[in-house]
Amino acid sequence: MPRSLTPEFISHLLARPHGAERSAEYERLMEIYCVVKAGGTAAQLAAAQQLQATEQTALEAEIAQLLPQANCANQVAALRQEIQEVQRSVAHRVAYLQSIDPQEERTVQNCLPLIDAHFAQVNDPHSQ
């Protein structure tokens, strides 16, 4: 089981050499960091659900236009398959977002200045 992300553990993860192989905890930190930078889990959940609704509505409208036409069964089947793929993809994203512990999200949010400073230093060729 991964260690809980605390400010101290985040500092420890960021202190590792830049070229070092990244641990699962570092990868998890970066995933949560990206979610936080993109507005947080609530915003990302809403965006995923909006994406699904938009995509599904567009595909269903396309199906509705094709249904009255002859010889479109293959196109309709392909569009229905695309709807299922969108639903699976969004369900996977939602499940991931719901797996983020709210306390860890808050901790990463509180540590944004530290993480951003780390990336500024790593990306600054004069700081090496």
C-alpha cells in the first residue's frame, strides 16, 4: 500500500535526483498534482461527465440521421460501438478521480508552491 502523501513525504519525493527512476508514489503525486492543477477532482469529474454527454448526444444525433436510410446498419453499429467506448473511457476516468483521497488532494493543493518551485528549478538550466 502506498504511503500517504504528507507535506514531508512530498518534499522527500521531490528531493530525489531529477534523473532518478520514479517511484509509484512519485507517479501518484504527479497524477494528483495534474488533477489539482486542472481544477481538482470535482471539476475534473464534471468535465468528464460533460464530455460524455456531449459526445454521446452528437453520436446519437448521427445515428438518428442514419436510421431512416437504407444500407446504414454498419455505420449505425460503428457509432453505437463508439458510444460504448466513450462510456467506458469516461467510467475509467471517473473511477480514477474517485480513487483520489480528498485529504491527499488537499495536501497536494497546499503544497502547490513547493511542487511548482521544484519544476521551475528542474526546468531552469541555470540552476543546475
